[in-house]
Amino acid sequence: MPNPIAIKETGLVRAGLAAAWPICLGYFPIGLSLGVLAQKGGLAPWQMAAMSLLVFAGGAQFIAVAMLATGASALAIVSTVFMVNLRHLLMSSALAVHFPGVSRRFLALFAYGLTDESFAVNLTRFNQGGWNRFSALTLNHAANATWVVSTVAGVYLGQLVPPGAAGVDYALTGMFLCLLAFQISSPIFTATALLAAVLSLLTYLWLPGNAYVLVASSLAATAGLALKRAWRKREKTS
Amino acid sequence: MSSRDFLLLMLALGAVTYLPRLLPLVMLSRRTLPGWFAEWLELIPVAILSALIAPTLFAQSNPRVFTLGKVELFAALPTLLCACKTRSLAGTVIVGMLSYWGLRQIM
């Protein structure tokens, strides 16, 4: 007789895998190209695997590989990667409400796989309702597995894969656009999104590095909150 | 760089990547947040998504300059339209990829 708990668990894992495919599809070409760069920068396959397992952050790994190739100091690499990844503080905070009273062990496993992409998909699913945290965990680790495999594959055979096949370069952008459209549920959200886009562009053009996401999104959310409070006050007084 | 130094560097990079992902989850999931902070966090996802995408659509990366002519921007129109009409992530990602691929052939 089949075990009902086991069936439920398989279902949760399957739901996580089903939600992960756009991320995996998008990670594959990016991982390959990182592997190619790493190989040109003198990294061995085991070093690529160690980096993708220990760090698991796309943008930060590209920067680290480039800095390693130019012989930057360890301190410079670590501090740059730290700055680049500070935006995850905001994502982790925004996800926290969906894990009330969940064990530290689970959170430790989950946090490992928190990337821009897994954040966006998991948060949208949680907000839609009915998303289980074990599906979310599966999604994170499926994305990680794809990342490790594709970056190491890049070191071996990256040059053989034609760039831009079937528009796969656009998978992650398409996913972000769709999730953005799903998030817009009131005029406050529209205003915040527009403001974030403008601020992000300005900071991207004027500040070097990757501070633009952190700066633009925290400023835009603050302005959005101020706007929301101002509207609420006006409704009360009128 | 020796293998040992490389692994130590990766451990340090792992730590500065992991801690910002972990600490807010652990610290904030066990308490009730003040109202203003919860409302602020509600706006964070839409702000982050928009901030992540904007340079991809409206800027060249090297050097960083503003532009309205990127294929990424034109492909965003059918992609967003599909997202609003179908509410399907899978369908939208495929429409986005095909639009981008098609536009790249003619632009």
C-alpha cells in the first residue's frame, strides 16, 4: 500500500521542480558562459565546481572570476562580492513573513539558494497562496544543481555551444518581466515600479558597480510607502 | 594561487554571500514586524524586479549609456502583453524568448 505521506512529499518536490524550469533554462547559458570565462582565467573544473557550490551567485561569480584573472587581492574580491550581494538582505527580509516559526535548520538550507530568480518566483507563488515551503526549497536546490552543472560544463565545452540559440538569452529577462506584471496589483505598486525603474537607470548610469538594485529598490519602496500613507491620510480627512 | 588559498577565498566569498541571505530570514521570521516595516517590505519585490530589469531594457552595458533601441526593450512589449493576458509564466517566458530571437534576426 502506498504511503500517503510519501505521495504528498513527491507532489511537493514535483511542484518545486515544475516552477523551477524557467530559472534552470535561464541559468544554463549563463552558467556555460561563466565556465568559459573561468577556463580562460585559468580555473580548473574542480575550482569552478567549488565556487558554484560555495558561492552560488551569478553576478558575484562573474565579478570574482574577472578579478581573479586580473590578479586582484583577496580582500578586494571579498569586499566587492559582499557589496554586490547586499541586495539579498532585502529579498531575505521580504521572504521572512512566509516562514513564521520555521526551524533555523530549514531556513539555513533555504537561504543558501536565495537568488534574484528564486526570490522572484517563490515570493510570487507565496503571494498567490498555496505554495509550500518544501516546494520552495526544491526550487532553490534545482536551480543550484543546474548552476553547478552548467558552470562546470562551461569549463569543459563552453566554446562549442553557439551563443544565443533560440532566444534562450532572454529566458530570465522574460521571467522577471512576467513576475513584475504579476506583482502589479494597485496604483501604489505601479508608481513604485516606475520610480524604481527610473532610479535604477540613473544609479546604473552614474554609479559604478552593482549598487543600483539596492539603492533604487530601497528608495523606491520608501517613496511608495510615503505615497501610500499620504493617500490614506487624504482619504481619512476628506 | 595555491589550492588551499583558493578554497579559503571561496569560503570567504561564500560567507559574505550567505549571511545577507540568511540573517534577515532568521531574525525576522520569528517576530511580528512593525506596521510601517511590513508595508515597506510589501513594496520591495516590485521595486527590486523593476530595478533589476530597467538597465537590461534601457541601457548599454559597456560603456553604460541610455538607449531606447535595444532588442531587449522591443521584445519586452509582447512579453508583458502575454503576461497580462495569459497570467502564465511558462507561456510568457516562451513568448519572450521567441520574440527576442525573432527580433534579433531582423534588427
